[in-house]
Amino acid sequence: MHQRVFDVTVADQVNEAIDRIEADIGAIDILVNNAGAARAPLEEFPDEAWHDLMRTNVDSVYLVGKAVARP
């Protein structure tokens, strides 16, 4: 099994990791894009935590999907 650790919310790290993975094992045929988090009830949720949550739950799906879809 090949394992890589990188921050899925940082585009540069995503692109570098996908490049390394594809260089090591070839093109990615199947992507399970499964990052996510939940933290607190809405009324207790600070604004910065909301932005972190969106980076993890939404931005990461876009960034990893885009990196894997590159020709």
C-alpha cells in the first residue's frame, strides 16, 4: 500500500503530493475524495472555525479532484 500525508486544504501540497504519487505508481484511476470534519453546534461556532471547516470539507474536494484530473 502506498501512503502519503499532506494537507488537502493547501493547493501546493496537494499538487506536489499527486505529482509524487503519479511519479511513483502511475496515473490515479480511482479517487475516493473523503476528507471532512464537524466541530460544534452552529450557535457556538466561531467564524474562523467555519472557514477552516469549509477548507476541509469543500475546498479539499475541489483541490484534490482538480489535481488528479490533470492530464
